[in-house]
Amino acid sequence: MRKLAYYFATSVDGFIADPDGDGNIFPVSEEFTAFATTEYPETLPTHVRPHLGIENARNVRFDTVVMGRRTYDPALQIGITSPYAHLRQYVVSRSIEQSPDPAVEIVRGDVVAKVRELKRENGLDIYLCGGGDLAGQLRDEIDELHVKTYPVLLGSGIPMVSASFAVTDFQVASTRVFDNGLIFTTYTRKR
């Protein structure tokens, strides 16, 4: 069975974006970028990959991406309707009536049922791209966390998970510190 992995960047105080939803607030690390292009190339949007010299990189971990509408919006705002063309793409939205691109499927109904269906398929794992509201809806389905923790405090913003209180246990699988203080930690769910 495939796993759902939530791969995201966060501040030390648990925010994945500023109050307006801008996630481009974290300092860039050349060392981490080199790591990501090798270990997580599929998490880099298709239009960015040529600039990093990985336009033809094979998918290492994921072959499917699930994202919320607010995560999809920045691509749409710059005219990109298929931001992860190298993956099967699902956008969870109650407001988008019809997909602007045949390569992007809009999920309007039960997202948990859709993710369970995707998990039963053969293939690589599923990349939960964000955001916090969608992560909250899928909290019980998340099998792994791949967390880029930046050494910054934001004070407020979009939380990494928006959901009601419930303890969900994970265990550390690996940790690595990068040149700009970023701590990359992977966690696996305790079942």
C-alpha cells in the first residue's frame, strides 16, 4: 500500500506561510536545494526544474500530488495550470467548478475516500503538498512527515495543520541539519 507523506516547510513556531498565505518567506539554502534536487526532485514544480538542471529527473519518492486550492492558486496566478506536470495532480477544492487543465483533477467530494483509493493503487508514494487545512482533513491518513524546519519565528500565519485537538503519534526516522540552520526531519506514524 502506498503512503501519504506530508512534505512541507515550517517556522519553528509551526507556520507554513504568512497570514496572507505566502510561503516564500523562508531563507534559501544552496545545500538544501542540492539535497532536494537529488532526494526530492518531484516536489519541485515543473516550471522550476529546468532552472535547477533537473527537467528530466525521474521521480524518486512520489508519483502523485494532492494539494489544496490555496496551494494551487500561486501557480494559477502566474498562468501555470499544471504545476506538477511530472506527477498525477489532484487539487481539493469546493470553489473550483472545473479543472483549468486536463492533467489536474479537481476533488470536490470526500478527500479522505479519494486518498484511500489512491493509497490502494500501485506506484510510488503520494505527496501531500499542502496546505494546513487539507493536512488537517487528512491527518488520520498521513503516514509520514517530511519537515523542513527553518530557524525563524513568524508569530502568526497558516499553521502546518488546522484541525481539532487529537494526539497523533509519530517517531523520528531521520534528522539532518543544513548550512542555513534548516533542520530536515522525517517522521513515521506510529500505528
